[in-house]
Amino acid sequence: MLSEPRSGRLAAWGNGLLAGLVSPDDAVVAIVGDDAVHRVEGLPGETAAVGLTLALGRLRSLGVTGLRVALPAPGHPLGLSGPPEFNARALEAEEAVVCHGAALGLVPEVYEAGPSGDVHVEVVWHVLPVREAPPADVPSLGEAERELAEALREATEVLSGLDLAGSGPVAEAAIDAYRARAERGREVLAPGYPPRAVRVLELAQRVGLLVSLAYENGHGGAVSSAEMRARGEALRPVERTGRRAQVAAYNAYVEELERGVR
């Protein structure tokens, strides 16, 4: 969770476009980010892959009024509603976008080429049918915000208690560097999202960063297999809470649509 998931960028800026708050060009630039190009394959009415601009316009014409995010993990189909074929593809990619207003979903497939330091990344979004049903395990923004406050405390305690390299000043320095990069880059969410969603997403990313540091910065004091298992068991619910909150933030636009706020 050190960077935005591609599904988050597609949903957020696609929603901004559907709301008429950003231009197609600005939406595409934000969605593509540092990748070379994004294409969409399997759109109804199209026999070949098309660019994002055409794809987003076609989705609107098919009745799509909003886009949701799914961030599933093994044993946790977060944001998914089926059918099994779509869920399996989304689980393999660890992310997906689900349309509101049409029974369609998009799963990214990432292709990389080129030497180290100059990797060329292309993304193909595969459009697949989805089941029109409530997404699995997605909290409201209010629920997510309350859960995150506790998760942040738990993550900090776990890191300190296990004497990990990702605790203390090392973690704070990484968080400060991450925040500086984010402030120099694009907005956290596209225009049109409520301030609470921005706040929840920022906190979810902070929790995710702490969890990533715990897993990526060596074993620290946790040198035995038992201690490593303890670390994983302690961090797993924290990581799940962070992902749930991230999905809630990205899906806040559709949540407001369903409540009739928009």
C-alpha cells in the first residue's frame, strides 16, 4: 500500500469524469500515472482493445454512473460480489474496479519490459460480467475511520513490541518521505470526493505503510520462526482494516450516489 492501486486511480478519476468535474484528458493522465499506456479490452460493442478515453465514454453510454474498488486477498473477497470467474481474476490481480449502473467489472493485467531502471509498463483492463449485489465486507466511511484509529495504535504497538526495524524513527522517516512525495504528486482523490474520504484514505495509507515496513525491513528482533509467525498474526488484522478503509474511501462517491446525496 505504498502507492495508489491502479484500481483506485481508475475509480477515483473515472468518478470525477462521470461527475463532470474533470476533463477526459486530465482523468486519463491521472489514471495512467507513471505507466506508459492503459488499454481496455472486452468492452461491449468493441472487438479490440481501446484507449481509456473511449472506454470511459463507452461505460457512461452503457449506464455506468460510478465506479467502485475491490482489493481482495486470499480468504477476504473485499469489495467483490461475484461471479466466481470475476472474483478469481480479481484475486489474482489483487484488485479490480466494479461498475455501478451496469453489471460490468474491470481487472488489470500488467506487462513490464525493459532493463532495470527503465521499465516500460503497460496495463490492459479486462472487462468482465459481474453480479449485481452488495460488495463484500466494505464498511461505511464512518466505520472505517473508527476502525483505523485503533488499527494505527495496534500497528505501532506491534512494531515496537516485536523490536522490528520498521518501528520508531525508521518508520517515521519513511512516513515523512512518503507524505512529501504524495504532496508533490497528484491529489489523494479526484475532485468530487467528500473531505472525510480524503482523510480516511490518507490514514489508511499510513496504516498500510507501517504494515509494509514491518514485512519489508528484515526480521529486526523477530529472529525465530515462532516470532515471525507472531508478527504475521498480529499484523494481519491491521492490514485488513487498512484495506477495508482504503476501499471505503475510494467507494465514497458511489456510497453518496446510493444515499441520494448526488
